[in-house]
Amino acid sequence: MTYIVNHAEDSVIFVDDSLVPVLEKLAPSFSTVERYVVMGDGDTGTLPNALRYEELLDAAGPGDFDYPDLDERQAAALCYTSGTTGNPKGVLYSHRSISLHSTGTLMTDSTALSRADRVLAVVPDVPRERLGPSLRRRARRSRPHPAGPLPRRRAAREVDRRTSVPP
């Protein structure tokens, strides 16, 4: 985690109050973090420059937010791999790629899914932004096996053999 926080040059970390004790141990190793925003009512511990999320919202007050004009190709999200073969690798997503991906997955013909379908989403160990393409490849209409429940390996082979993504 230290590598990712420092490599991404994170300046603010939002943390659930249940994870404060874990983050306290890592905080000294973060070179760019300026503030911690603690979510929940638990203790903020010894995190430097810690703020509470609700207090942050209260300080902002009611009112309209003046959204800036952003270039659609500007960075919007940064996701990292788990780093199983060395340092984690980062992937930067633009506003445009996220918007096009979201719009594409909403179209029935793009994923061959409608509200009448059922999907068992098996999320791989990759950045969550990649979930859409994974669903497109793995989407299947679910049908019970006539012989009842199958052992896990055989069930996986049987699903691949008996189902296909509708045209």
C-alpha cells in the first residue's frame, strides 16, 4: 500500500474508522499525504491532520457547487494491480473512457443482456474499472442443470458447454 500511495502521489486519504489502527502504522511511510478524512464516528487515532467526513461536509455548508469545465481526456481514476510480479502497475482512466464504458454497458445490444437476464458476476483480481469487459465476456443466461447441483469443477465445465451469450 505504501508503494501505491507514494507512486500515485496521493494527498488525501479517505478511511473508514474501523481501519484507522491499521492506517496509523502505515501513515509515517506516506511521503505525499497531507490529510486523512475519517468516515464514521470512531476514533481518529494519531493520524496527522485528520478530519471527520461529516465535519468536512458541515464546513462546506449548503449551496450549489460550481463544477469546473474538464477536458474529457483528463485523468479521472487511477487503479493499481496487486503487484504479484513486482511493484503494482497503475492504469489511468479518463473521464471519456469511463463515460463511454458506462454508456456502452447500458445498451442491451452491447452486452446482450436485458433486465430479463440473470448474471453471476465473478470479479477477477484486476482493477474494478475492468468489470464491464469481464461481464461482457462472461455473461451467460443461467439455467438449472437437469441433474441437480454439480461438483464445482464439473459445474464450471458444464456452464461453458451448455450456455452461450445470446446473439
